[in-house]
Amino acid sequence: MDDYDLRHRRWAPVHYIRGDTGHTGLQGLIAEAELIRSINAPMPPGYAALWHVLTALTYRITRLDTQDEPYEWLRRRDQWLAHGTFTSVPPGLRGTWPEDPAGDPVEQYFSRFADRFALFGARPFLQDIRLRDQCVKTEKKEKVPDTSGVNKFVLGRPVGENGATWWTRHHDGDQRPVPPGEAIWWLLVQWYYGAAGKITAREVNGKKTSDSKSGMLRGTISYYPRGHRLFDSLLISLVPPAGAQPEDTAAAGPDLCPWERKDLPDPDAPPRPGGMCSLLTAVHKHSFLLVPDLEGNVADVYRTWAYRAAAWPERLPANPFLAYRVDGEAPRPRRAQPGRALWRDLDGLLPQAQVSAGQTQGRRRAVYRRPAFLDEFAEIGTRRGIVAVGFHQDPKTVDHEWWMAASPQALMDCFDAENPEYYHPQLARAAVRILDRLERAWLTLKICLGRAWTEGTRGDSDSKLSGAWPAQAEPVFWEQAERFFERRLRAEADASPSATSHPQGGVAEESRPSVGNDAEAETERQVRGLVRRIYDEVTAVVVARQPGEVDPYLQMAVLEHRPHTSRGRPFRERNDV
């Protein structure tokens, strides 16, 4: 049976620079990176998972996984960017290259681990062959394999006898095999987004347990650069690896990807990540083994826990593709929120200095540290944008929805068009200020509508019905707010004189634009109008009725709580969101 070599089998769909589409293998994604525009992953979390693997491979192949001095690392990174391909060594680095400098670095790396990139075989990719002996159960006094089933492996399929089989042709009694080209994507998704809780039992060292933790990306929104070519995108993804070094270096393990380890790790003595490559690929909570049928499709799967002991320190180094909330005791990755447009999280992608300058004084708003790759992203002129991948999941078992979104144009406008290596700080501050004002405006609208309904119906403010009007207003408000945001940002950019850019986003004092007060006043006027207009649209069904057709208390409450008007008692906007 074919082992399905992921290096050369064409399982990854891509969009080429020349305009056509096709498929390539794992090695081809690196070797042909200068010819590929982007990866057309069949599901967004698969894109995020594959990007972590490709980033680790790029670190290894370019030898940028080690760092002596920051300047020295950046110099080597820039030589690769200028060189334009991974299949040969840049001339400036050949003198120190540890292998044949005239050879192909991509081929050298993949040949070294040729038997580790097969989907099936003696040492299958991201799998543990020991599960055949460790996951067993007793039936009629005989030990038989205790597998998990394909339906548990493929997200969205019903699981168990009570699964929602009326939504799909799959069910527990007919678990249809998965082609290997599809199975690799589900393996990657499960590796990074796998669920916590009860799982197939695994017996190690005489002790059988069946509990697992959630995957490293579960429930998060992550961000990835997009350059003009896949080659550029991968190099932009790299950050100086010194930041991935654990605080306790004595307790750290070697910086190895799972396929690079000589032996499989001990489930009772998990290795600690020792650098960027292990941080990106080896911080996993599940173990898998795919079982092929005679046709080479995946007919069954072992899916169980990877490490029984506390596998990782409580505070791992930051993942370079995640934004972290940093206003609490410990940094926490930003959670994926369905229905929340990417532009609303703009403050988590800009430098913190610009975010702080644009926010309203005294507000208690969540503070996020942007993904680490964006620190280098601003200095490279080969970028085209940012891709966000969100997967809304509960912390344990339930998967809700996933999505992929391109970076808002507003974010890219915050870079100076004539000097793409520097931020345009005035525009960045204006973007944060407008976003900040819109968030406060939504809170105003939400509270006014809730109070109007509760007081007008003389009901309980905790009742589900009290949220009916805010729920009706929310999608309408944010749809119009996005258009308003782009329009106001464009107006402020047109009104600002061109600024002289300096490194680290600095701007000469004499060139700072003076749109401040006028722009803020115009933004305030338009935002108030937007809030009143949507409030009137939602409550029109009450106000437009004739006397006697609707409860007069409800009509009075609607008029009294209309925001930004002199009628009734004034509403004080809150500054704590």
C-alpha cells in the first residue's frame, strides 16, 4: 500500500503567481514558494495549522532558527528576502553554511527526514505508532483495538448513537472513509484545535487514562501575513527566535519539531519546548494514528491524549500569530467571536503607543499586545495584507463556526504609502479614536434600547425580552458603522498634510497634521446622528402608532430614552467598555 508521501503527493491547493491554480506537496510549498501567490486551504483552521508547520520548516531550511544578535539575524533574513528563493543559499551566507552551499537547502532538509513525512508507515507524520498497542479494550476476554472512529476525527460529523444524523449522510453505523488528501487537513486541524475532555483510553506504564486538554489554538483568532508571493509571506512570518526561549532554560528541551525527534516522546515525561520550532509545532495535547483501508483511504482513527503529566509550563512564550490580552494577571490569547468584523479588532494589530494615543482618556478598555510578526511586518515592503483565521469553539468540546477574513483596508492605510516600511502614526491614532467612539456609541444605543423596553413594558431588566431591541439593532449598527469608519478615516487622511516618516513610527513635529479638534467634532456629530437614526428605526413600530394602538407607557419610554436628545432625562455615556 502507498504510504502517501506528503512531500511529493499533491494534496495542497494553491494559487500561482501566473494566475492559475493547482496542487502541490509539502516540499513543493517551500521549493516553489516564489511561484505561489497563496494557499487555498479547504477550511480556515487547516490554513492556520499548516501555516504553523510551514513557518517552522522555513526557520529550519533558512537556518534562521538561531540568533546571536538581533541585527545579525535581521541581516540574514534580509539576504533571504533579496535572494528570492529557498532552493539555493544566498551568496552572502554560503561561507558559513554548514552543509554543501551549492546544494538545495529544501532538498537537503526533506531528504534528512524522508521517512517522517508519510501519512502512513513506520513513523507517520504527526502520529504515534504506539497507539496500536496502547489503545486496546477487552471484548469476550480478548484484547481488540479501541479506535475512535472517523466521525470523531472529521469535524462536523455526528458522533455516537445520539448524533445529529438528520443533517448529514454520516452516522455512527456507517463511518465512511476519508481520502488521504482530505485526512491530512483534518489531522492538522485536530493537532491545533482539538477538543478537551473524555477521549479514547490509552494505557501507558500500566496506567490507563482517558482525559485530554484542548489544542493550542482552540477557540482563538490568529493572524498571518500575506505578501505578493508565498516566499515573502513565509519570511515575513519569521520573528527573532530569541523570544521563544523559555525563561527556565535549564528545564527546556531541545528545539525539535515532532518529525525531527529520534524517538517518540514519553507520555509521562513530556519534552519542554526549547525554541520557536518546537513552540509552533510540538505544543500538542492529542496523539493520533490513522488506519488506512486497502484502497489507501483513512477508514479508522486512534485519537487520544498525548501527555498525562502537566506537559507545558503555565506561561509559554508568545505564539507570534496570536494577539494577547495583557491587562490581567497573565496574557490570554484573543478569543474568536462570530459576527465580530475584523476591523473592530484593529486596536489589537497596531502598535500599543498608537492605540493608547487614540483612546479616550479614562476608559477601561481591554488592552491587547499585537501578534509578534507585525513588529517586523511594518519594516518589509513586500507585504500585501493580513489574513485572520477565527474558529469559535467552547473551551472543551463544542465547535461552532470558523471563518477567514482579509485585513481591513483601514489597517493597511495606517502604513505610509510612500514609505511602506514605516507606520503612518497620525492615521493609526485616528483609526483607534474613531473605533473607540463607535464602541462607546454602540453601548449608548444598547443601553437606551434596553431601558426603553424594560421601563415601557414595566418588565424585568434581566428578562430575555429586554434584549430584543438591542439584538435587532446590533447587526444594523455595525454594518453602517463599518462604512462610516472607512469614510471618516478616508476623510481624515485627505485632510492631513503629508507627514515625514521616521523609524519606529515617529514623525517630525513640524509635519504633524492639525486636524485634531475639527475632525473629532465632526466624528462626534456623525456618530450621534447614526445612533439616533438606528434607535428610531428599531422603535418606529411603537412611535408611529396612533394613540390607543400601543401601550402609552412604552411610547413614553421610547421618547424618554432616545439618546443624545434634550427630551427626558439625559443619558450619560459610560467609559468602561
